[in-house]
Amino acid sequence: MDPVFCLKRSHSLGLSLCIFCQERKTPTDDVREAGEQGLNTAQDATRSRKKLNDVKNREIVDLLENVLCRKDVHLIWHRNCYSQYTDKGKIQRLQLAS
């Protein structure tokens, strides 16, 4: 049986934007291109946040879950956005709250 509609949010993904905040880079931003280690860390954080049902970052978790499985995508992010999302302390607090 095919679903009548999809409950997942549709995402308009801007690959020239920070993957986390979807804002444009400016000359003063510390924008990084995703490397292999950074992608692995983001993927681990995404798995943890999804498992812990992080409702605050649900859109980002859904977006990254779909994007990180692709190998042909080149991502960029602000250093600050990346570090806030992958922060182990914040993920541990989610674990304690659940």
C-alpha cells in the first residue's frame, strides 16, 4: 500500500549555504568545506540526535540524514554551526533529559 502523503518536511537545500543554518557565507564568516573526518563526526552526531529525539534540531537532523548518505555532495558549514551541532556535551545533555 502506497502512502497518500508524506509526513516528512520538504527541504529546500542550498549547497552554497551553511548546511546547518542555511545562511549565506560572508567574508567574515569562518566557512569550511566538509572533509572526511568532519562528515563522519556530523553523521555520528546526526545518528545520536535522531536516536535521542532531538526536537529542537529535527529539521537539521532530517536534512543531514538525507544528505550525508550521498557521496556526490560537497557540503560547507560555518565552524561555529558545526561545533554547536556536534558538541558531545550537548548530546550528553539530551541523553540525560530522555
